[in-house]
Amino acid sequence: MTDTLASTAPSMPLGQASRGFCGRINAIHVGEDVHGSAAREIESRLLELGFVEGAEIKILHEGPIGRDPIAVRINGTTIALRRREAMAILVTSSSRTP
Amino acid sequence: MSTQSEIGVPHFALVGTPNSGKTALFNALTGSRQKVANYPGVTVERKAGVLQTPSGRRVHLIDLPGTYSLRGRSPDEEITRDVVLGRLVSETAPDLLLCVADATNLRVALRLVIELKQVGRRLMLVLNMIDIARRRGIDINLDRLSAELGVPVVTSTAVRRGGTEELLRRMDEMAAGRLEPPGENTWKPPTTGELRAAQREADRVIAAAVGMPARPDTVSGRVDAVLLHPVAGLVMLLGVLFVMFQAVFAWARPVMDVVSSGFDWLGATVHDTLPDGLLQSFIQNGVISGVGNVIVFLPQILILFFFILMLEDLGYMGRAAFLMDRIMGGAGLHGRAFIPLLSSFACAIPGIMATRVIDNRRDRLTTILVAPLMTCSARIPVYTLIISAFVPATHLWGWVSLQGLVMFGLYGAGITSALAVSFVAKHFFLYENHTPPFMLELPAYKLPSVRSVAIGLYTRAKMFLQRAGTTIFSMMVLIWFLASFPRPPEGADGPAINYSLAAMIGDALQPVLAPVGFNWQISVALIPGMAAREVAVAALGTVYAIEGGKEAAEQIGQALASKWSLATALAMLAWYIFAPQCASTLAMIRRETGSWRWMAITFSYMLALAYVAAFLVYNVAVALGAG
């Protein structure tokens, strides 16, 4: 069922999405600008907080300066994180109207 | 209480993710029978207590720092890992792990349970806050959950009376049963692939055993729409801080007046009962006025801690970190530093200890460096004394106390300078191009438990009074001695204190401190003030009481108002914004950073700032005619 969504909507980093965004996690992929153990660390932490492939995600709030950090709802919990780290979370939008 | 009777007492440990209500559960189970200390060699807080099960069995319970996994990314989490694995030499390996989970947020907790199963110890899952989960329509099939996980499951509501009965009954059963570990420890740090697999397994168990409600929690969402709003949220945060400081200054007043007149009465009684002489002077001026001048601030400290504990239990602290992350980031601080810095308003020592939640060393060092600049409660006595002596007790616009406003300004000055110092430190000395991540769970809002807050306040009050009873008392005795000896020669005129050791020390320091407007009485008071800031007030009290001789029934505030110029008073306030006058804070910095260097740096930069600030304020004030 996720396949239909994935094929119709392109994947984007969560760090670029705006408040109200609703979608599903496609992949956790830490960019090339972070190296080795630091990249693994960020990936592990995201996984431990519940950011796994397939999870539904929604951006609830944005911080007061530069719309950063963001607060996202993921399977019933709310997590605050910076857009910088959210770039590692690749998502597919599930609704066209945010 | 002999060690003999402790043999055979089973050791249980509470493990769980942050915000699972673990500490509230620990408070509910052990009540005031808990001991808070440090693990040897590290400054991670160790909370342990003994509880009695319904059948009268004694159980030793330890509350381990919250963690999402056993990977151990910070000193706190390393302690949890080492205790769970039985690696910590000083700690008896736990016979049973009680994994505490927020019943409304099982995904993350169940992944931790799956990881904990690998350590081969006996394990029980405690679904805490079950009342909230049920009210929200979350339907958990306990038998199914237990079968799927292969772990016994029990429910609890830490904040409700009787909410731990079922848990205690099960603990009783477990304590009566076999306690030896059922398996081998096969735990090793999980790879990202294993983390994914464990989360998938947790999600499978949830799908099998938990019925999710049609509509999720909306209350927190609606509250957050205001409290996390880019504008309204910041206004509310400022409002919360403003009310907090008004309360500390205004609400505590009546109680403080009662305490202070109580000590005055005690002093007068001693004066009337004992014959004139050294003993009378020692008890009245040294002991009663010294210790009384410090204990009088207990109400303010309790009000401040009350606010901090309430905000913590409500779940607001994480929101504050969210709002402040970029603002603090601009100053080179991590959003997580907000909580340690806010705690530093109470005392820099717990604040510096709380920096353990920051896992990046540079971020942590910066936070430790500026934590003592936050206006701690030990400065309140100094500020209050000077403000009430020099600032008129009028109200602006009918309701804002001018004294409270000055107090707010002093706090503002502390915050501003902390941000400025961290900006300089981060950008010029501790530069690094990789910024560590900020990821924080924002828990659902909860009504704080009266009992849990009360236990927290009780612990703080006990610590403060112990300090007043030991450190401050011995300092007062020393000051009284310095101010009373040697006795003046026969036929000498002027107050006896002018011939004392205190006057000699004060005179020696005078040339250095004269440019900032301090007289020799202040110079004397600053020395014992090194032990703790609030001691300076008591020391001033003792110095002026002895100087005033037998007629010194007058209040210390009035004495200052008549003997200091406004410029001196303002310089003293400026000095205290920065002054590194707290031996315990310095010792804590030494311990937390593991180096004398950072302690020396903190001491020198604060002393330099204090001197410069007091110098500027004094000379500007004199130039404006306040000398």
C-alpha cells in the first residue's frame, strides 16, 4: 500500500518541509557532509527515537527563529529536532494540501 | 541497620526512557526513605531507597538515569549501562530490572525492553501512567503483550494513591521467587540494522497486543499550539520567568518577616538572659544573627524550586529548550543547555551536574563555564538585602513592584552576560565546525503530583538547612572570632571591632577594593563569602552588629542604608552578578571537567568581570552624584 504512494510522490528531506506537512518515512540516510562515526551516531539516535522506515510523520510546530527547530509527531510521540538533522530523514508526502 | 540484616535483601533497579515517569514512580515507592548521593568517581546522581512490600519484605530499589538504549552516550547513560550489566564494582548487580514505560508511548519503550532482554537478567515491564492511556482509549491486552515479549507485565499509576498496589504485589512475588539471572549476557552495542530490526519487532508486538484509539491525545496538541507558537510561545516563556521572580520576591515576604522576627526575638531573649560578655556576644551576634540571616531565605529558595519542579513535572522544560534552541545557538549554546542553565537559577551546582545531558564535550564545557553567571538562589539574600535597603518599595502602574523589577533586571544582567561569555568562548576558544544534534522528546503535558513535588522540595530544604547548619555556621563562628579578637586595649575609644583581626584584614584589602567603592566591612565580609555567597550577608550582619555594640538592635538593612552610599550599594550588586564566590561551585567545576585548568579559568574570568563591572558602576554612579 505504501508502494502506490511512493511511486506517485517524490521523496524529499524532512528538513525542507513546512509546518503541516504529513507523510511517511522512506529512508534514514545521513548526508555525505557528516562522516563515519558521527553519521552512524545520528542514524542510531534517530532510530532510537522511533524514526524508522514506514513510520508516519507530521510537522506540528516550527521554532521562532528561522523556523528551526521543528517539532514532529511520529506514531503518537512528539520529538523536537533541528532541520539539520531532519535532512537525514527522507519522506514522501501523503497529502498535497498541507 | 547493620549490614547483616541487608544480606538477602533483593536489589531491584528502575530502568526506562526519559519521561516515562520513572522518578515519580521511584518517589511513590520509596517516599522520603531515599538517599541521594553520587556514584563514586563520577558526578552522576545516585538515587536509592528501601521499600517494604505488602508481605513485609524489604527490597532495595535504585533509580537509574533515563536512557533510550544501553549504548551509553553520556556519563549518565554509561552508569545505567554499567549497573544493568553488573559492571560497576561499587554497585550490587540488580536481581530484577523494572523497565518503566509510558503506557501512552510504547514504541520506543518496547524497543528498549527488547534490548534489555539480551542482558540475561530477570526483567519486568511496568506500564506506567496506565490511567492516562485508558482515558485516551488505548486498549492494552496485558496477557498478549507479556506473551509476545516473553516478559511479565504489570501496570501502575505513580501519581495516584493506590496506583502502585498491583506493582508492589508483583514485586513481592518476584522477590519471593528465584533471583539468580535466568540467562547469559549476550548484549553488545546494536548496529543500525539491529536497531531497525528491534523497532520492527516492537511495532509487531504493539500491533498484536495494543488497540490504538480512534482519536489521539489532542490536549497537548492544543496547548502546544499556543506554548510553541513562534511569538505567543516566547511571550509566555518570558511571562513564566517574570511571574517566577515576582513570586520569589513578593510572595515570600510575609513568611520571611515571621522567620526574621523569630530570630530577633531569640537574640533579644539571649541578650536579656545571659550576662554581658563574650558568651552573650558569641551566641547573639555570632550564632543567632549569623545563621538567622541565612535561614530567612529558605522561603524564597523553596518558591524558586517549587517553580522549577512544577515546570519539570508539567513537561514544560523540553518546550522551553525547543523555543530557546536557536536563540541559545546564536550565543554558541546547545538548546539542551537551557535546562541546566535554568536549574542554575536555583544553584549552579545542580545546574552544572545537569549539563550531563549534553553529550558533546565542548557544548558541555561552554555551559559549565557560564552556569555560575546565572543568578543562583544564594545571591538572593545579597540582592534582597541591598535592594530593600536602597530601592523604595513603590509600585509601578499600581501592581509591578519596583524592587521586583530591579531584581528582574539583575537576573537579566546575569543571563545577558552568560550569553555574551558563551558567545566569546564558543567562537574564539572552543571553536569546532561540526554542530552536535539536538533531538528531544516533548512529552505530553501532565499534572504534577503533589507528593512528588513535595518530596523534591523536602530534599532541597534539607540540603539548604544542612548547609546553613554546617558550612555557614562554622564560617559565622570564624567571622565572629575575627571581629572580636584581639580585644581593644584598656581605655580605648571607638567600637571594639576597630582593633580586631577583621579590621586588619579589611584594611589590608582596602586599597584593592577602594576603587570599586567597597569599605573595609565589605572587604571583610567577602572573605567568608568565598565559602558561599549568602554567607557575606550573615558576615556583614555580624560585623555591623559587633561594631554597633550592645545597642545594635537595629536591622542590618537599616545599618547599610545609613552607612553605605548608593554608589557602593550599586557596585556591590554589580559585583555579585559576576563574583566567583562559591567554593562548592568551583569544586564542582573541578570535578565535572576533571581539570584544575577549567576551574582556574572560571574563577579568573568571573573575578575580572566582577571587578570591572563594580568599578564601572561605582564610578558612573559617583559621577552622577550618587557617591
